[in-house]
Amino acid sequence: DTVTVDLVADYLREREKGPLVALAFFDDNGATFGGLSGLWNALVGGPSGQTISSDFITGDPFTSYATGPNVNNLDAYGLGMTVNWDINDNLSLKSITAYREMEAVFGSDTDASPLAYTETEQLQNQNQISQEIQLLGTSFDDKLEWVLGAFYFDEFGRDVNDVNMASGLFDGLEGIPGPLDGSPLDAPTAPGGPGNPINLALDLEFNVFNEIDMKSYAAFTQGTLNVSDKLRLTGGARLSH
């Protein structure tokens, strides 16, 4: 009868489509998407038989030709437990434990066309655990209320994002005989040609990888002195690493 245990749990599940992307404007002269669309059409879209153009403008913000990744899913849950033990009338011990975990998947076709021009697919996962211990008491005929405590936190998270922009453009540049401006391949001033280092600047299919792994420790104390019915003094300290 001196111990109280409170346990809380929550769970969230979402299964959704990603946000709709509809093409509102396109410059058929090749200035769209940072000026790469014309080059992409010449080296990738044209040879494959379908170029990206203003033909994919629907005129309706709720209608899109996008056929690429379209997902927005989330699973997240948490557990929390607080245990309080009243040792005696002047002393109690409290434990606060918590755990959380989440996994998310997001995908979007950002060119709003059936072509694999710009797409992104992102995976995220994260988990964390925390533990706090508090020793609470009163002293000097209840004139001093105090707490001593320690805290621990451990978190891991990972974000992996596959971003494809102007997909296939690098391979198309590598496949032509030489630089686009006719400069020599051994001293290029424009992209194009096998092994041309300038081609790398247009290799826009990449993976963004982020990871966190952190731990935190803390010790703390706080006290309140009841000097009189109208005056209370409170002081505390916390050391965190």
C-alpha cells in the first residue's frame, strides 16, 4: 500500500498517400528544373521516346500525371512507467521510465509526370529510452522540502533519403563522344564525354544519409526552505553531460 505504479502506452499507425504534386508551369525551351530539362530531354528523354514537357500540365491542382513514389506511412509507439514508493512520512522514492520508437516511410514524385525525372524516397527510424530516479523528502519539521535525482537518456535515429534529379543525365553525358561545347576531352570546359570530370556535377542521383546516436547523463538537486508563512527560498543545481 506504499507503492504506486502508473503505466501508460500509446500507439499510432498512419497509412497515407503523399502530398499531391501537380505541374503548374513548364518552359519547353528547357529552362525548367534549374535549366536541366532541355539537356535531359536531348540525352535521356528523346532517346527513350518520351520527353518531359508542358504536355503534363493538367490545369487542375488535384490532377497529376505523377506515377512515382506516393506514400506517407508512420508507425510510432511509446511506453511510460512511474513508480512511487512512500518509504515513510518524510521520504519517498520515484522512478520514471520511458521508451519511444518510430518508423516512417515517405515518397514523392516531384516532377508530376510519368517520367522518372525527379523523385524522392525517404526512410526514417528512431528510438529512445530515458530513466530518472528521484529521492524526495522533508527535513527540519517539514521546513525544508528537497529532492535529489539522476537522469539518463539514450537515443538513436537514422534518416536515409534517396533523391533522384534528372535521372539518367550522367549516363547520357558519359555516352556522348565529347564535351558539349566541342572543347577537348583532356581539357573540357563543358560536360559531356566519357570520364569528363564536369559530368560529376550533373550526377544528381544521390543518397542523403543522416544518423544520430546520443547519450545524456544528469544529476540534480533542489530544495525549498519555508522561512515563514510568507517567505520561501528555493535553490537548485543540475549537472548534465
